[in-house]
Amino acid sequence: ITSNGYAEVTRGDHKGRLVHHVVMEQRIGRPLFYDECVHHINRDRLDNSINNLALMTRSAHARLHRFEDDLEGKNIQRNRDGKFK
């Protein structure tokens, strides 16, 4: 488990890689592109079943998390320059 709470492969060809990345790459049959990421639908970072993973662009992933945070009242305020407080 990484310091961020994700499962990491510890042996073999994928050693040092995140499990959810390897699972998605096997599903789609190619490596992830630079602007792609894998989202855990139920937010459980250790649930790496393919049914819990969604392939997204990095920008769509950021928008999704901002939307989810807004729904939960976890708004991060910005100052007048647009920087996070």
C-alpha cells in the first residue's frame, strides 16, 4: 500500500506500478495515455475490480471530484487571484 492508500504491485513485470492502472491497461489492451487516469467509482482505493474502475481524462477526473466535493459541502475557497486559500 502506498502512502496515498493505493495498492502497488510488488513483484514481476509490473513491480512498482499501481494495481488499478495495470488492471485498466489489461482491460483496454494498451498502456494509459499521459492525459488519462483511472477513477475508483466507489472511492475505495483498494477496490481494484474492473467494475469499480473508470477510465477518464485527467481534466474530467478533476471536474468529477470537484463536483462530488461540492455535493458533500467540501468546497475549497479561492482568493481573488484564483489561488487556493
